[in-house]
Amino acid sequence: MKKQDFESIINYIMKKGADFSELFFENSLTRVIKYINNKKDDVKVKKITGLGIRIKYHDEVIYISTNEKDINKIYLLIDKTFKLNENKEVKISLKRLKKYQDDVVITHDEFTNLDRVFDYINSLARKSSSLVSQVEVDAFEYDQDVIIANSLGLYRSDHRVLSRLYLYIYVTRDQEQRSVYYAPGFKMGYEYLDTIDFKKIVPDLVNRAIKLLDAVAIKGGEMPVIIGNGFGGVIFHEACGHGLEATSVSQNFSVFSNMLGQEIATKKVTLIDDGTIKKSWGSSNIDDEGNVTQKNILIKNGVLNRYLVDYINVDKMKHEITSSSRRESYKYAPTSRMSNTYLSKGTLTIEEMIQSIKYGLYAYSMGGGSVNPYTGDFNFAVREAYLIEDGKVTKAVQGASLIGNSKDILKQVTMVSDDLSLESGFCGSVSGNVPTTVGEPTIKVDKILVGGSE
Amino acid sequence: MKIKKLIKFLLDNGLKDIVITVNKNICRSIEYHNHDIEKNELSDIISYTITALFDSKRVNITLEDISNKKEVLELLKRNALIENDNPLNNDLCEVVNDREYNISNIDYTNLNNHVMKYLDKYLELSDINASYGENIDYIDIYNSNKQHVQDANKYNYACFEVFAKKNDINSSSYLILFNKNEEEILKALEDKIKDVIMLLDVRKINTSKQRCIFTNNVVANILDAFIPIFKADKHYNGTTLLGNKLNQRIASDLVTIIEDPENDQFIGKRLFDDEGTKTSYKKLIDKGVYKIILYDKKYASIYKTVSTGNGYNGINVRSLYLEPGEEHLDLLKILNNGMLINEIEGMHAGINTITGEVSLQACGYIIQNGIIIGASKLFIISFNFLDFLNNIEYIDADLEFISSKCGAPSVIVREINVSS
């Protein structure tokens, strides 16, 4: 689409009487190459091309998504959904196109050594133990070009690159099978492979999977839990991250609505959402409304400092914009979402935390979770866990869920270590699935409900 | 016709065995906040999935723009990377359903006004978010043997988020309904409102093993999460908990799991899959015995069998369900003492399809002497999926679908671990 096409559509909408309009044009390519059974098994490629049209009229938002290219047919779609026709005098000109792009050293097209990478990982895993029954490696490549234009004259483009490696290792003994999963993601091209020490990571994953074969069931109930660093940050992503997004706050559908300036967590909790971290999976140069991303301190020493707010909700919430507007693709209207969300680090060690617990759980590796922002009830899954008995880590435990309430849990974080790390994932919400990272240093939660099957 | 021209162009440039699946989706939804329209959405999107052979290698791409044939060809050639070890049969079934659907101009204001009357009727209700919509899917498949098949499907839906508040306590829940009339919508919504209000006053329960009623939506969600265990690719890769269990008893003899994509009554109706194989009625589990592995063309070729019509760009299902009982049961009376579980959360993370372990946040009712005596929430239910299937004691007749993929009736299950 050319600049004059964007201007024509925006002027068409504003002439009808809209208060605001925005166009999001996207051209993106996703490729997933799957290796399993000791060979390359499948390649799936998806190229999407389309336009998202957002119209605001008073409190109503109209959203049209289409891959129609004929501008007259686009006007028909607009007329079908936005029936107002005030025939206003308007002449909106877009500013000069401001271009952004990710720096990539090895593009997805340039890299041709994936077969060797897979063979190396496969061999490392299978040599680690004869119990390894299957190894799957999926290489995920994502290249997105977007152009964003709106009735305020904004006209920006961004070229975004993401890469991720999914590694699944399965071990089998006496017909019992267990698996572990490792999936680092980056805002990079294939140069990311140089940042991963497979020689160390792969045998460690195999050992962890084997330990799971001996995992025992525990009796569920409330207990102190140490939550491992990295993906353990999902507790904050679920317990308060979603509750601080304007999507729920603006309509008073969050337990944290109207609480700015109030103490909502212990003083050990400082929670940050930062869309600017270089090369990080959840980062971007501009958000999906075209605003340059920024670092947002959401909770500072336990006090609620800021919400995540997109353009549509700025007036409703009387809150500054935080450049947090995101969407999965042109098929979704954007809304405020997290990017890289992490707890800032403390000073203690993991050993100090373990020694403080008579009976509890060490949740070493976490799965995803979900939350109801209105009630604050959240859950997340534990993939690998160990019992803590008399200040020592003992047996592996069968995977369980941890659940709680946002308002309570933030006040139960009493120990924070110094080993902050961030890990990649996808977050699903009203504007689709978006890449996010979650992170934390290892923490101790004094009391949380653990599911058990004993 | 641009698809046929594209096929000819690709054939002329060295590609073979070409199949192009065209999916056109039109979706309209209107979201209300109280009596005001808050969001009005229209989606009109077409996509093309092309599979072919180039230089004896297979390729699979999905595109939304095929106007530049040379670019399409380049993309196909660049991504033809998989050896064609197991040639596919790309014949299409002979089915044409040329039904035409239009997005209707239903005015939902009247229905929504009736819905919003509940805000006056139930004082604990603080809000209802309502959205109503229609979805139309057209599918056409063409191949280089000049075959063409066509199908279409339409359904409407109503989706509610109900919010209640009493003092400092909030509760809320979702409800989604497909192809229901106004009376059915209002009745189901009122039942949901009562559930949400009950959750304002919850009791703590003890960690214990309980006999439970699982309502139809809960059973459907659990079944949906375990669909992968029936797939041929998981069997081939050795990553399913049903490996080596074909023709063995894996469930109670009350349990029959059926896939019925041809059934007009279900929103998942499809006459053929995305590869052009005719869909069919089949029993994956028949009276507790595991009978059928699901195949697409790729894995049917590997196993030297025929596709079961489950090729949807990978193996998947439409209109899969636990066979309901023949008559409605008074499950509360039959249960007598235990829990009724009517909502679960954490599906995408609390399920392990390798081990069958399930650990989920839940809420529901406490049942004593066949009567609901209170509600409870924020507890965890834990069980193994195969144990769940074996421990089903009663199945009601209230089959409901939660999506085009999956549905179930309510059941009574013995021995569920409840942690609180």
C-alpha cells in the first residue's frame, strides 16, 4: 500500500464523522521447521498480508480486518460497519514516513545450517542417556513488516524479526515416559544460536527428565514455595501483570482498578515492564499504535506506580500513554499488553531460601498460567518441582498447579534472590497471542496453594 | 478462475501434485457494555494453503495474497525441503456443497435489552459484557487433477462475561453459547448469573478425595485438551500415552467417544477435511475400548492405510464428543455427597498429554444429601486422564459443544483429588 492509499482511507473515515482512525498494514512470514525421529520432518510456512482498520466514534470502537486489496471494496467494508455519514470537511495529511527496523546479523534466509544444528542437539541428547527415546527440535522464524498510520498524522513502519528454538526431550523407562522442554526466543536472526551453550544445556535437560521418572505424588495444600528464576516470573505476569493492563482497569474489571499510589505488595517487589530491552523476545521498536516503546515501572517497592495504557484508554483513565499497545496481527484490534515483565533482583541466595523452609516446594521450572483480573484469582503450572524437607531439597515431585489470589500473593513474597533471568513465551488475550518474556530472580512465597494427587 | 490459472502456472514451472485449499472466513461481532455498543467488528479474510512436490520434495505454504504468481512460485521452491518418502494420494472426494451464506443484519439491541434487565433483577450484579456474532466459513479445494470440492458452514454465537460484587468480594465468569434462540440464551445466562452470585459467598473445603459431578463444559474442555493422544503423528513419534493401547480397554464401558463431522446439528460440521478426504462418523473409543487412530494423508501413507478425514494442516478433529446418556439424570441425587465442578482454569498449562496428569484450578458447589449447600472456589482438582475415563460412573444426556471441535455431557466421576 502507498502513502496516498493510507491517506485516502483515513480521510474517507474521518469525512464520515469519526473521532479517530488508524490503519495497520502487515506483511509477515512465519516459518517452522520441525526435526524429529532423527531427521527433518516438516516445514510449515505462513505468509499473511492484510489491513486492520480501527475507527473510534465517541465510546464505540469499530474494527475491520481484511486482506482485500481493492480500495473501493475496503470502502464498502467500512460503510457496512460504520454507518455514520456526516460528510465533514477534512484533509488529513500523513507526516513523512519514519522507519524503524531490528538489527539482524544472520537473516532467516541466509542461514542454511539448521540440519547440522539439529544433528548436534540430537546427538548430544541421545549420547547423554540410553533412556532418551525421542528428541524434537522446532526452529521458529518470524519476519514482520508493518506500516501504521492514523488520523493524527502518524506514519511509521517497522521491520521486526523474531527467532526461537523449541527443544523437547523425552525419556522412557519401563513404558513410563516423561518430557522436558526448553524454548529460548530472541529478537535476533540466527546469530542467537551462538548465545546458547548446548553442550551444557542439553545433558542438563536429559538429567532433569530422568529425575521426573522418579517423581512422587504429594498431598496438596498450602505451603511455602520457592519459585525458580526465569519463567517463574509467570507468577507476576498472571498475578498482577494482566490486572494492570488498561483492558481491564479502564472498565473497573481489575482488582487493581483505582489503586495507583497504594501499597499492593511487600517492599521487596519492584515490577517492571520494559519494551526496549535489546534483543529481547518481547521487545519492539514501536508498539502497534506506532509509539516508541519505553520502560514502565509498574510497582515500585510494593507501591502501585503505573498501569499499561494504550491510546484508546488514555482519556478514560486520565493516565499517560505507556506505548504498550500490541496485537497478534492485523486481524486483531490492539490493546495494552505486557512485553518483557520482570521482578527486579534482590540480594539473597537460593540456599538461604531453601534453608528457611521446614516443609515446602521448590518449583524449579514453570509452565504457563491464567488469571481472572476482576477477582484476582490466578493459576500457573509447575513442570518440574522438588520437595523441600528440613531445609534441604529432596525428591522430585509430579507436576502440579499453584493457585492463589493476586492481592494476597504479592504480600507473601518475603525473600528475593539475586539471580534475575528472563525467559520467552506467548501471552494470549483479547488482541491475540503476542510474544512476551517473563522474568524474576528466585523468590520465596510464604504461602500458596499447591495441587497434589497423593 | 485465478486458482486454476495459478495451478497451470505452477505445473508449467515444474511443480507436481498440487492441492490448493481456499478458506474464506467472514465474522461479525457486536459487543455491548450495558446498553451501549462498545465494539463493532467485521473480519473478511481469505487464505490459500498450497501443497505440492518440487524436485521430489514436499512443500506446504499458507498465503493470503496470490496475485503475484512468480512470488508464489519462488516461495514454494525455496521451501520444498522435505523428502517425499511417503507419496500422498491427492485425490479429492466427490462432494460439493455450494450453499451460500450472508452475514445477516440482525439487530441485537432487543436481545441485549432483555439481557440487561438482569442487572435490575439481581442487585449483586455489577456488570454484564455481552457480545453477539456470526461466523461463516467457505472452503474450496482444487487439485492439479482438475478436481474441486466445496463446503460452507455458518453459526451464530452469544458470549457473556458476568460480574458480581458484594462488599469487597468480586466474582465473575464466562458463558459462550452457539446457535441458541433468544429464550435459550436468556435461560442459560440466568443460570450463569446465579452461579456467579453464589461465588460471592464461598466456603473452604478440605483437601480430600471426592466423588464429583463434572458439568458438560468442564468435561468438554478436558476432552479437548487430550485430543492429541489420538493422533497418528504422536503414535509414530512415540509421544502419546495411548502408545500400544489400540484395541485395549482404557476406559469405563460407559465411555464411547465419537467424532461426527457430518452431523448437521453440530457447529463443527464439515463434509471433508482440509485435504479433501471425506469426513465420517467414527468411534475413537467404543464402550471403553480404544479403537481408532486419527490419520491425515501424510501419516496414512506412512502407516500404509487410508486417511480418516482428519487432515487440517496437521491432524485435528471436528465435532468430537463423549456419547451422552439416553435420558436426563438427577445427578445431584445420584451423587448424594461430593462436589459439583462447573468451572476449570489453567487448561493450557495444567495438562500433561504425555503422562495424562491433570492439575487445574476449579470452582463449584458442595453437595450434601443431594442438595447444594454452598459454593467453593480456588481449589485444585488433580487426576490422571485415563483414571478419569475409567472412573466415570454416570453420563447425563445434556451434550453441549464448547467449540467446533469438542463437546460433552455432564458426568459423575469417583475419586478426584481436591486440594484446598
